[in-house]
Amino acid sequence: MGKICHDGPGSLWFVVLGWAFWRRSLIAGLVVVNVGAALKVVWSFYFAGDTAWSIIPAVTVGALICNGMLMYAFRLWLPRAPAE
């Protein structure tokens, strides 16, 4: 039962991420990615204490890269208005 409770939030995050992109919603996708990154930091501080400061740069850079790539992909993906 402990393993299910431990793995549940991660599995739920992937389901919600899939839902966001199934709907083709950039805003929902960005919210899910950024909330997931923030929860990772909170989780680390809860379980690791002050040593969790070591993941802050990695989480920040990872979130910036994910946000940039998502915005770039959606820009390529969305149809453009024809030029007149």
C-alpha cells in the first residue's frame, strides 16, 4: 500500500499532463509542467530539508527549457493565418 501511495502522485501527474495535451491546450500544459516542478521542490524540502536547495537550479533550468520547447512546438503546430 505504501508503494501505491508513493507512486500515485507521479502517475496522476502524467495523466493530467496527457489530458492537457490531448485537449491541445498550451496554457493547461504549461500549468501542469510548472506545478509539477514546484511540487517537486516542495516534496524535496519536505523530505530532504535544507539539502533540497541543491535541486533548485536544475528544476529552474528544466522548467525554463520545458516552457520554451512547449511554446516553440505550439507555435509550429498551430495553423497560421494566410498572408494577404
